Amino acid sequence: MDHDELRELLPLEAMGRLDEGERAALDAHLREGCDECAAELRDFREMVAAIAVADSEAVAGDPVWARLEARLRGSRASERAPARSGRRVFPLARVALAASLFLAVLAGYFAYQVRAIRDAASARDTQMQARLDDLAQLLRQRDAQLAAFQSQMSQSGELTRALLAPDVRLIKLGPMPGAPDARGVVAMPPRPQAHCMAAVIGLPPAPPDKTYELWWIGAKRGPMRAATFTTAAHGGAIISPSRPPQDEPILASAVTLEPRGGSDRPTGPMYLKGLSTE
């Protein structure tokens, strides 16, 4: 509990209404040297004691207070009136003191209850928001996975169409020493408007600052950029490379490891290479 919460317990402590946990927390707070709370607790205890005294004197009668009140009213006759009538006189100051203590205790009690309800509601809101955040994150992950699956299905369809196109040119990619288990194929449909496609598998994971790059190797221009790509966990990828120039005979294709973003010319180690079937 903080200082304000403990301060709200002072009226209840003066009346002996705290449970063990609340009393222990308040005692620890007072031992830490909070003069403000200690002073207020003394005031509340004095008010409780005064009310107790006032109640006991009211039961037995209080001729002293009756005479003082009568003197203030300026009539000695009225001083004797309470004794003759037998009615008890309740000093106004004590009634006001009792009322003020009752209101202070009531205000403290309701403030404590409101704070407890507010804290519980805040905790529930925090838990609910955390659950909503988790669900939103899960939905984003599912959306990303669905988008990736749809992209893979689309690429798989494009690859199948390219491989089954009439008179398709295939370049089978074989492994180099850096990736002995890697394999790949590049499909070049003859129609200029058709998409070229490629598929690889078995490549080792690329370092964070590197990427794989697919190359066309032309008879006149030599290596030309075809595509950069990353691999999945199994070392595979489906690639949609750009078509080589129409007037450039393609002799081969290759895959190298390049700096992230790719290079205009091969600079890294070669992992796959294959010759054109034409």
C-alpha cells in the first residue's frame, strides 16, 4: 500500500476495525517515521476517547456541562431545568466531534473500498488488454503464414506451368563443393510473355548479412542478374527470375552467395551451376 491508502486506514485503526494484514502494513508505515500519519492517528484516537467519555457522562448526567451551557444562555433558571426535568443534556461540542469522526471514518471506508474496486478493475483491464494483444499478435502471425502459403502455392503453380510449357528450356543446377546436397532447376518458356521460374533445395542457411543470387550466363554479356532470394528452413526456394534479354543466348545459370541486396556481378562463392539444354 502507498501513503494515501495507508492514511485512509487511520480512522479504522483508531476504532480497532483493521484486520491483521492491514494493521501490520500500517504499523510498518508508522515505524518508518511518517509523522503526518502518526499525528492523525493520535487525533483520531483522542476523538474516539472523547466520544467514549461523552457517552459515559451522558448516561450518568453532566451537571457541570449543563451549568456551563446554562450560563452561556444567561439564565440560572435554565441551569436547574435539566435536573428537574430529568432529561440528559448532550453537549453540542461532543455531538459535533462524534459527527466529524463518523464522517471521517465513513469517508475513509468508502475511499478505501472505491480504491480497492478501482485497483481490481484496473488489474482486470490490464489482463484483458494483455490477452487481446496476444490474440492480435497470433492473428498477425496466422495472416503472415497464410499469405506465405498463398504465395508458395502461386509460385508452385507458376513453376508447374513453366516446366510443362511446350519447348521449355531447362537448366538443371548441380551442386558445387560448398553445398554437396543442393539441387535446382531453371525453366525458360519460349514465349517472351511467359514467366521464367526456378526451384532450388538443399542450400545451407545464408548468414544474416548475405543473400543468394541467381544468374543468367549469356554468350555475349556473361553473368547477368536474374533474382535474389532467401531459403526456407529446409534450404529450398521457388524463384521467379527476370527474363534474360531476347537477343542474348543463355549458356548456363548459377547461384552464388552475395552481400545482402545482391551484386551486379558475381563476387561470392558458387553453390549451384548448370548448363542450358539448348
